[in-house]
Amino acid sequence: MPHFVNGKTDLYYEESGEGFPILLIAPGGMKSTISAWGAAPWNPIEHLRPEFRVIAMDQRNAGRSSAPVTANDGWHVYTQDQLSLMDHLGIERFHVAGMCIGGPYCMGLIEAAPERVASAVLFQSIGLDDNRDAFYAMFDGWADELKPQRTEVDAAAWQGFRENMYGGDFLFNVSREFVRSVATPLLLMRGNDLYHPESISRELAELAPNAQLIENWKEEPSASIARDQVLGFLRDNAG
């Protein structure tokens, strides 16, 4: 099983296929793992590996990945994990596709290393729309499962981490002003529930100057059409 060990952080990842690389960031909130793609409406591992070098990963402290927990943790440590993994694999430029929590992660990568991200596909991004308590509760559930194994982490550290993740506005990690400045091509799949508000998908499409919004992508026949659109988008923006 491939692991990338970077200091005290141990990241599990899987590779398949050949071609221009694409990093996949799975749904599942704080439990974002490769296996979550199997239960998603659209599994990009299956559909992209015939044409692309697909890199999927378990985020830190989810699945088979682990890392320390501190009060200073937040979106930036995940972004650094993702970039460090791509460095480890010798990949300079890549696509990124993320579902759910993967939406902010995609935008965080674009903010941190815009020259490295060829394009991004955001499947029903999370975002703030009268739902902060739901995200806090999701974080708390994940933390409660970890706490018995992380007795060295005090309550203040968990609280600080939680606030760093979900105390912000909009996508939680990037601003509307930043999204207005993003030249990276974006393909957006509309969300439609508590964690993935439709309003967030639409606002991203309105703000980003180089974005396309796909309204229906979960059910057939729209799902097949959307898959073809994703493949075409990634082909057009590879390089």
C-alpha cells in the first residue's frame, strides 16, 4: 500500500492510469477517503483512469492517513499535504477534482499554487448558507472518534482546529474576492442540499470569470452527459 511519510504526517494514496495527472479529493467531510468515491453519484477513478494519471488520497486523520492535531490546524495544512504529495510523485502541473469538502480544497490549491493547477472540477462544493451548526456537528463527530487515540490533544486544540475549519465565510477557506480573480478554468457541478447548497454552486459560477456550471449530473441520462462534459473539459485544459 503506497504511503507518503512527511515528518509526522503519513498520507495514504493510490495511483491508476496514465496521461496528464489529476488529483482527486474525495467527499466525506473530515472523513474524506478514497473509499468514499464508491458511494458517490459519480466515481471519477473509474471514468478518468483510461485517459489520465489518477491520484486519489485519504486526507490526514481519515482512513489510512494520519497526522498530529494542533490548535493551528486548518485548511492550509491540508493544502500543504496535497502539494507535498504531488511533489513526492514528481508532478508539477495537474488537474484537481473534488467533491463536497473537495470544493474548498480545490480552491485552496489554486490560491496556494495557481501555476500548478491546470483546471478544477468541483462536484457540489460545500459552503456557508445558514448551515454552520451542521458543519460544527460534523467536525465534532469526527473528533469524538479520534479523541480516544489522541489523548495528548487538549480541548482548546480541538476547538481551535474546529473554528479554523468552519468559522469562516463562503467556502470557509477562500474569499469571494479571491474567486473573482481566479483565471483557472473551473467546471462546477451544482449542489442541492444542506451541506452542498445550490446557492454556493451558483455564486461560484457567477464570481469566477472562467467557470461553467452543470445543473444536472447525478441521474441518468444527465449523468452520462455530464461525464462526457467532464472528460472533454479535462482534455481541453490538459497541459
